[in-house]
Amino acid sequence: HGELRLFRQREAEVQISLALQIEKERDELQQRRGVLEETRRQLARSIANYAAKQKDLEQMLQEKEKLLLDLQVESESLFNHFEWRKTEHPRELSEVRRQTDAANAEAARLEEAARDMRRQLKALQDESLVDLKA
């Protein structure tokens, strides 16, 4: 009987030890599940944040691409205008010079005509003074 009792006592101790070990493992498993669940929540938040950031970055990229396209169009337009001005400006200068020369010639002709008129007027005045004296 002593041996059986010792065996049962030993069996009870092993059962208690195993029960404690199982309980400990269950607690650790429960903690790990909690950590896993928190990790999943953090991952879901991170995915949502990265998706929002990616969407914002894509929108920003589209805006920058549109701005670049607008600037390229404006640059090409300015370049074309510059090229046109390079050929047109000398023509405009030539036309202004021609008009200036024509205006100067007209002014000289008018000055000469005014001098002639003054001489004629002087001659008429002198003639009329001579007529009055006679």
C-alpha cells in the first residue's frame, strides 16, 4: 500500500504540475493573442495611413504634372513669341526709321515752305510800304 500511495501522491503532484504548466501556457497564449490582435489593429491603421498618404502623393504628383505641362506650354508659347519678335523687331525698327526719316523730311520741307512764305510776306510788306510812300 505504501508504494501505491506514493505512486498516487507522485501522480497527483505531476497532475498539479501539468495543470499549472497548462494554465501558464494558456495565459501566455492569451497574451500572445492579445499582442497579435493589437499588431493586427496597428497594421490595419498603418495600411489605412499609407493608403491615404499614397492617395495624397498621387494627387500631388498629378497636380505637379499638370503644372509642368502648363509651364511647358507657356514656355513653348514664349519661345515662339521670342522667335517671332526676333524677326519682327528689326522690321518694326526699319518701319519706325522710315517713318522718322519721312517725318524729318516733311518737317524740313515745311520749314522751307515757312521760310518762303515769310520771304513772300516780307516782300509783300515791303512792296506795300513802297506803294504807300509813292
